[in-house]
Amino acid sequence: MSDQVGASILQTVRRKSTAAAFRAEIFVRTMLVGSVSFSVFVTLAIVILLVRETVAFFQFEEVSLGDFLFGLKWSPMMGSQKHFGIWPLVSGTFVVSVVAMVIAIPLGLVTAIYLSEYASPKVRAILKPALEILAGIPTVVYGLFALTFITPILRSMHEGFNPQNLMAAGIAVGILCLPTVSSLCEDALRAVPRSLREAAYGLGGTKFDVSVRVVLPAALSGIISAFLLAIARAVGETMIVALAAGNVARLTVDPRNSAYTMTGYITQMAKGDVSNFGIEYSSMFAVGAALFAITLLLTFIGQLIRKYFRESYE
Amino acid sequence: MKPEPLQPPKFSSFQHRTLAERNRINNWFRYFCVFVASMSVVVLVVLLGSILFRGTSALSWRFLTSNASQDVAQAGIFNAMVGSMLLCLACGAIALPVGVASAVFIEEYKPKNRTLRVFHGWFQLLIANLAGVPSVVYGLLGLIVFVKMFGLFGSLQDPNFEFGVSYSYQILTPEKRALFLPVKEFAEKAPKPEEGMKVRTASGEEVVLHVIGRSEKLPADAPNELRQRTVKANAKFGPYTAKSWYYISLPLGKSVLSGAFTLMLVILPVIIISSQESIRAVPKSLREGAYGLGCTTWQVVRNVTLPAAIPGIMTGAILSMSRAMGEAAPILVVSGAAYVTMLPQNLMDDYTIMPLQIFQWADHHQPGFYDLAASGIIVLLVVLLVFNGVAVYIRQRSQKSLG
């Protein structure tokens, strides 16, 4: 019996000399370093290529850096009267993100507090899958939802809404970001040690006192970084705005209007038949570079906050 | 940051509330929470309900099995479904090994050297940042790197490198049988048929061309072999390109392969992060036991860590594939918005995927096309549901404690 066990062990563990094992070790290590360098390479490639194409964009006569950063007019297709000021695109993105955050942040945070502090296991068993499904639905679905459901409701409530408007796109983006906010916030709230809660209960706090006056401040760094990640997600969201936000470059803060966002402009250019070397083609990359810079900054700050402002209670 | 010492309670209005008042606030807040939290369920139900309501009318067997079309009544989702599957397979085949390998390296090969350790920490930060990059930016990257390949291999219309394609001129005999003249490359002008040219029949047999006058006819008793290789003097050669299923060209162009590579960039960070989490969940004691027996790192990874982490890695992989399946923005950028109505014949062919097809239908902004888009969404969601069901099944089956 024991012989059988010994034989089976010998079969599963291949016997190798130590030297062979070390050779395998070096080989595997090289392969793994190769895979990781791939990610590094991708990051570098994004940065270098976006910079290269953006530089190519600024080589065109019609474009100047000052005009791009401070110009209030974006009209790449207007023949001789081309203007490349990025603010109309930024304003569209801004409006959509603000509307989205007005929806996602309060709802997401309250949902997170409920899930982490109040909800019974039964309620969690319904709520968590619902949120996971919301998070897993492809964005193009939200785009159609914004077009065929949210927009008609908005238009029936108020006549000023365009058939495509920033408000509907923003609401859909907000719904999309809701699970991101709630799950990241919940993680942050759950990471607060139990002893803090027990101390607060011991002092006679109600559940509201404990969760809002003790747990929430303790988890603040995680919550703020969750907000920043959600904003980055809203800024980079593409398919919803491509469908529902409209395609006209307009400097506006009125959510009833239709306007390009930065991502919306990129898809419009990719969709249209712009020549592969023209100024319109290059402008796509300049907008992409700006978008990349904004989202990278938001994610990076979010990570810094989470890393350095975390309250540790160990 | 160090935890601040406990402050003595400040006397604010908060402290002056009676217990009854605070209980009332608590109850009120609880109802508020329930209300807000149930909103997400309501939204989900409304979202799915509105899509189902719109989509079921156009959903039929014909919709599932026919290709896209400009005509609302004829349009189906079959070619988009095949495109999605093809793209996901190609993308997963590349992204999974690279992603899991990266995760293993970051988690299991932590260096002892201090400077290397700093670099190691940077990888982590880098990958978290890569996950936050909008997918449309990856599309722009894919457009330069994969679709055009920096222009190193010529333009899209005239690729420099091709494999698995044959060019020939074809000419028709009076009996409408095709004869082929294989060439390396198409010339500016097609050659003229001449007596004695070596051509091939459709079955690949080499024959010698026989040319007869414009109004001449072969005698009725001419042998079949002669008939087969006889053309009229005014017949014209036309260019004919035969691509095999393994056709490859560089630059990749707007092809399935360039789409798959681009999508790989999008889901790579997702796979790395989820694999890292499942590797981290393997208890340390198992590893230490193996190290104690004198294993090298790779032996530990191969025999201990990976077998224990594989269910988690699989679950994460399937979920990231379902993310890839729903991703439309990068594919929209790399493939343009060509309205494709055919199945892709090889990896270099035009293609469309379900979310992109849905986008194009919705972008028509007409009620009939909205319904089509909704039907497409139902199909897409069912596919995703199957994916996620498999992931949940694997998670349930392999949940054994390693503690």
C-alpha cells in the first residue's frame, strides 16, 4: 500500500537534477520578464505614439498650440475656416461627466453604505448580483437605452431637449458608473476595522451614527479615490456619447443641447471617411492625447490618495 | 499617515440629540438607503425591460441565421456573431498567456534587491493605470501599430508582404469555362491571349492555350480536350485573386487580426489584475512548505501556486473575455464603420462584431433599426449570460478551502 503511494508521488513529481531545475528557472524567468515588459512596452507605445501624432498635428499650418489649448471654436471640416480649439469638446465631456457624477456618486455611496453596514445577507444576495449585472452590460446597450428610453422621457417633460442631448448621455453614463462607485466604496468601507464600529456602538451610537460619523470618515481616502476612478471612467466613456450626445462641436454647459464630447469626436472621425494623413485624421490623435492625459491624471491621483492618505488601524 | 489619537467628544448639536431623535434619524436613513439601493434594481429591470420590449418583435430564427443587410426586413446578426467569436478566440489566445505570465511574475518573483523592488512596485502602478486608460485610446494605438504598422510595410491597398494568396488572370472559353494564367503580380495592362500560352484549368491542370478567330468556331467533332483550352481572339484576361483561409498580409489592415490585437491590449490589464488576485488568495503556508522542500520558484509556481489558483484565474479570464465581447469603441476606431454584410473568409478579411453592428443599427436613428439593435442586444446579452454562467459554475465547483 505504502509502495503504491510512493510510486504515484514519484510519477507526479518528475525527478530532475538540481542543475536542470535551475536552468528551467532561468528560462521561465526570462519568459515572464518578457511578458511583463510587454505591458511596459504598451504603455510606452501609447505615450510615444500619441505624442508623435500630436506633434504631427501641430505641424499643420492651420493649428497652433495656443489656439488648441485656449480656442473656443472647433471646426475641423470647414474648408479654409478650420479652427482647432479644444474647449467645445472639453465642455461636452465636462457636462456629461458632471451629470453622470451627480447620479453615480450619491446613489453609489449610499448603496455602498447600505450594503456594507445595513443590508442583511438576503438583501445582499439580490443587490450584489444586480449591480454586477449592471456593471457587465456592454456600454452600447446603455447607448440605445439613452436614445430610445431616456431621451423620449426627457423630451416629454421639457421641450427644450434636443433629440440627442448631453443630459440623456450623462444619465446613462451615470448608471454605468454606479456599480463602479458602489463596489469600490463598499470595499473601502469594509476595510475599516470592526473594532472602530464596536467602540462607537459601545458609546451608544445608532447605526446611522456609526456608519456616517465613524466608518465613512475612516474610509474617506478609499471613497475619494473611487470617485476619481469613476470620473475617469465617465470621461473615457465612448459608445453612449457616440450614440446619444450628438455630433456637433458646440461650446455649451446646457445639458439640453447636443454636443460632441472628446470621445464622441474620435469615434465620429474614425467612422467617417477622413483621409489617412489629413489634418482631420491627425486631430483625432491630438484629442486622444488630451483624453489620455486627463484620465491618466485622474487615475494616478486616485491611486496616490488611496496609497498615502489611507488611515491604517492595525 | 499615523492614526490620530482619540479626541474627546466635541459638544456639537449632534451630541445634544436625544436617543429617540437619533433613533428616528437612523430609521429614516435606513428607509432612505433601502430606497436608493433598490433604485439600482429598478434601473436594471427598466433597462432590460425596455430592450426586451423593443427587441422581441424582430427576434426570430431568420434574424439569428442571416447576415447583416441594409434592408430592415432582411437583416440578421449571424456574421456579427461569427466575427465576435473569431475575435474573442484570437484575442484570448494571445492575451491569456501573456496576462497570466505577467501576474505570476509580479506576485511570485518579488526581487530581494531594493532597487529592483522599486521597479517591481512600478509595474503594479503601471498596470493599474493601464486598466484606467479609456478603451478608445487603445483603438487609436491599434490604428497606428497594427492596422498601418507605422507604414513600414507599404499602404493598406498595396501590402508588401503576403502569404497564402495567388494572383492570376482568368479568361473564359466560348463554353464559359475559366482558364487561369498565374502571375506574380498584376501588371498595368492585362496580357492578350496568344497561341501556346501555358494556362491552368480550374482543377489546376496545365494546358496550352489555343486561340481561334473572333467569329471562327471549332468543328463540331473537336475533342473535348481541345475545346477545354480554346479561347476566341477577342476574349480578355481579367485579374483574379484567390485567397486561402490562412491568408496573411502585412500591414494587417482593417482585419480580424488587427482587431484581435487591439482588443488584447484592452483586456490585458483586466486579466493581469484578476489573475493576481487569485494568485494572492493562495495561502502562503503552501508555498513555504514547497520552498522548505527545496523547490525553485518555478517549481513552486508550477506544482503549488498555479494548480491552486487556476479556478480563480479561469473565472477572471472568462469574465474578461465577456468584457472583450461587449467592447465596441476600440474596434470602431480600428475597423472604421464599414457596413459588413458577409462572413469573414480569413483572418485578413473585413469583419464586424455584435456590439459594433448594434451601434451601427442604432446610429441609423430610425425606429425599425432601433428594433433591430434591440434584438441584437438580446442576442449579445444571452451570449454574455452563458459566459458568466460558466464562470459562476467554475467558481462554485472549485470552491474548496486551502486555509
